[in-house]
Amino acid sequence: MDGGDEGSSVTASHKTVELIRDSAAVVDLTGKVHQLPCCIKYDGPTSVSDYFKPKSTDMEVDGLKVEEAHFRGRKLHGTTIALPEGYSGFILGKKSPEEKNPDCWETRATSRNVTVWNHDDVPSKDDAFVRAFHWFAVSKTLHQTVTAEDLESTCID
Amino acid sequence: MAWWEGVDETRILIAPDPSTSGKHVGHFLSLRHPKTGNTTCYLYCDGVLQELHWFKQSYGSWFFGDYVCEVLGLPHTDGRLYTATPVDPVFILLPIFEEARMKVRQLKQTLPTLGNNYAARDEKDTRML
């Protein structure tokens, strides 16, 4: 009996995440995911799109197209970073602990890009947030399967 | 229905696209980090082991459409940018095999007949690989 209970509890207590794409049940927020350079002391729904209206500019820095917007009277400069090929941004939601399966995160919305905003500076390739995206290329190089051609091309003899 | 209905907490995770449309369940596994040996959270989805990283700045918040998410503030908020990227399982398994090999050597010296039992490891998450 103990064995049976343990088996099921291991499965039930397992933390999981449901990743979903191309589904009517999931909202596409591409172009509407913004990283703001300030703490907003609030967490929850609000009418962002009525007040936060990014505009594109003619400016380009380090190959990044600069956008501008205003938040609480301050001018922000931002740039939209496309996610690497084969990746998506998943906005996950966890239900209240009272509901069943509290350790499961569900995909509620997805995005193909992220817009990063600076207050004082225009965006640059040296911004920490922009550089954080270098990890995807590094990780790919580190972990992708090595083919026979790769070995041949790196062979020094 | 708005996407945040019934949701208590939100997170943002950049992860590989699932191979097909529809629901793909990823399992969070606790495995030993190959360098430190500490228990580290990995994600196993679509038959691919992925490592989790996060990035945050001192001050930040998210707009997810018509939703605000604070990066770190209220106890239940966590707006760090999480990423999941594929990791070669060899990195995870090598230290475990290495340790098992040393054990076998010791066992064979003391109890030659028990040498074959080393394979029974107690790490249930490792078995899923």
C-alpha cells in the first residue's frame, strides 16, 4: 500500500509546465511584451495599451531600431528583440493553491519578441538585457550535436 | 476571457518551441549540477533535457499586453526572465558515472561479489533520462 501511495504522490507532486503554441486557447502577445526600466508597485491586469503607445523612430544604434514611448511623463527609448529561431516567449500562469494541481504552470500567452526600454540611454548592443540574449547562441554552440563534417572542418591535420 | 483569469502568479519563460501544436508537458527535474554538485532544476520536455537560467536587472517590470508584472517585489511576484535551453545530457551523466566507477573499484577490492550492484542508483530523476 505504501508503495502505491508513493508512486502516485511522486507524480502528483512533480512540478510541471504545459507549453502550448499555435492554439486558440493561447493569446499571441507578440509586440506587446515590454521590459520597463523601473519598478511598478503593482502586479495584475491594467489598461496598458490605452496609455503606453510606443512609436518607431528613424534612429538606429548598433543595428537596433530605436523606438520611443512615454511612461509617467518620462521619455523611454527601446528596441524590439526578436527571439532566436525556434524559441518562443511563454507567459505562464499558476492557479491559486486551493485549486487542484498547484504545481503546474500553464501557457496563457506567447510572444515572438520582447521590447526592452531604457530611460536615460538609447538602446545599445552593450545593454545587459540585450547581452542576456547572447546566451542562446552560446548554449547552441556548446550543446548541439557534433557532426562528422564539424569534426572534419576543425581537424588541423 | 482574458488570459490572466484564474491565475495567481505569472512568469515569463523563453523556451524552445514545442515540436507540434497542442499541449506539451515539461517536467521539472532536480539533478546534480555537473560543476558544483548542487541540486539544480532542469526541464525535461519533448524528450530534450533543458537547463534553466534567469536574468534580472535591479529595477524592472513587465507589460504583458494589458497586464503588469513586477520583477521582484510582492512575495508572489517573480518577473525574472527565465530561459530554457537544451543541454547535452552527457554533462549531467558524466560525474555520476565517474562516481559510480570509483565506487565499483572500492567495492571490488573489499567485496568482489557485490561489484555488479553499483548500477542501482537512488536518484529517481536521473532515471527519467
